[in-house]
Amino acid sequence: MIYTIIKHKHLHCVTNWLLLSLATSDLLFGVSSMYTPVMSLLITVSANALKQDLMERYIEIKSNHVLCLLLDGPGVGFATMTASLLSLLALAVEKYVAVFNPFRHTVYMNTRTVILMAVVIWVTALTFGALPVLGWNTYDGVCAFVERTSYSYLITWTAICLVAAIIILVLYLRIFWIARKHATQIRNTIQYLAKSSANMCVENSQTGPTTMGTEGIAMAQLTPPPKRRFTMSIPNSPMRAVKTIGIILGCFYCCWLPLLIYFIGFQNYYSNLVIHFLLLVALCNSLCNPFIYGVRNRAIREAIACCLWKPKPEDRRGKALADVKL
């Protein structure tokens, strides 16, 4: 999705720039999460192959103070998770402005504003990721998450994430409320127009014969009146809003809340195994974000399909000739 947004100029808009920030943070989070299992796998393989020198070299790399705090600790992982969460918050703000003030949306959410939001997101995320390396840690030579991560750092990061998560929930609930209100107004308008049209048809049928002659009246009696059918299309915006908002909030909170609750409520029972498992669950949200925010977008979906299945030159030439004939 990153390549698609950058390549296709028609996708260069406010929302897609925020999606680009979200996709970048999710990609970096997934790549950084591979460091610990890959290094553990290399150490295990070298030990089974009885390559002592190679195993000691891998252990030395994994035990490096900076790499331990950045790649095997909260550094890069928490930085990318913070960027992902703040990008989700920025998307919620953008959608909120688009719904509640659509006529001023392009003024408030212009390119300059989005670039400023992206800069603030990544500066905040990178700063928070660098704090453990700068000294906010409890590293004592053991490269394990619980032993190297400060409790005050975890609580601060968790509090920021919870505040952002609550703001996202409030914004999306407000968006759903206004969407439901607009859909109700449209439904009432359609019902009023349908009723007015039906009344008009009845009045025409009653007043029509008075302008006819005797033959016209006879023909009108013999000829059955045409069946007028008024099709009333009631929008399904509330159901669509419920579905979209349900997917967004359900996926987000199911993946993030277990980790945040564990950090706040179980400080006396921290386990490296449980933390890594909950980080893996949070990673699932990063895997779902491209499908929720990107693939559900028709323009991005068509651009991705164009990149994956490029038409052959003869197909393009045949399509061009067909367009000329038309």
C-alpha cells in the first residue's frame, strides 16, 4: 500500500497521506518484531550445529546494550506502536472534521496541516522510542524485557496510549451519531416525497375526467389506469456506519487493550513470555490496518490491483482502439 500511494498521483490526498504514515509505522513495527525470534533462532541453530564461535558471536550481538534496548526492547517497537496509534488518532480527527464541518474540511485539513500532523506524530514516536537508550531503563546486563524496561516508562507510555484510545472512541461514536442523524433526516424526506407523490396521483385521477368529453370518459372507463409505482430508496448509512466503526474499534481494542491492561494492572506479575505474546496480539492490529483503512478504499484497491496485475501491451493497445471506435 505504501508503494501504491506514492506511485499514483491521484491518491495524493489528505487522508491517504495519513494512511501512508499508518502503513509505514505498521511495516516498521512488523519488521522490528522479527529481530528477537530471528536472533533466538540463529543462536539455537548454531548451538545445535556445534558452532561455538558463531553462537558466541550471535549472543554478543544480542546482548549489546544499544541493540538490546532498541531492537530487543521497547525502543523501536514502542516507537512504531506509538506512531501507529497516533496515526489512527489523526485519521479519526480527519474523519471527524469531514463529517462535522464538511465545507471547511479542505481549509482545516489541508496538505500543510497533514504534514505538520505527520511530523508531530513521528517526532513524538521517535522521542519516546529513544528515551530508554538515553537512560530511562533498568538495564543490568540481562537482555530481557522485564529486566531492562523501567516501570515508570511503561506506565507513562500506557497512559498516553489509553488517552489516545479514549479520544478515538469518542470521535468515532460522534461520527456514528451524526451519520445516523443525517440518514434519519434523509429517510424522513424520502417518505415525505413519496407521500406527496401519492397524494398528487390521487388528485389527478379525481380531476382528470372533468376535462374530457363523453368519449374520453368512456375510454377512460374501459382502459385500466396504468400502475404507477414509486420506488423509495432509503439509505443504509447507519448500517454501513455501524459496520465500519465496529470493525475499526473492535479490531483496535481487541488487539491493544490486553497489552495496556496488563501493563497497568499486573505490574507485580510481569512475565517476558506474556509480554511478548501480547505484543504479538498488538501486531495483529498492524496487520489488519491495511485491510480496514486501505483495501476498503475503492481507489486504493483499484490502484493495488493495477500494480499487481499490469495489463499486457497488446491489451492496452486493444483497449485504446476500442475507445477510438466508440
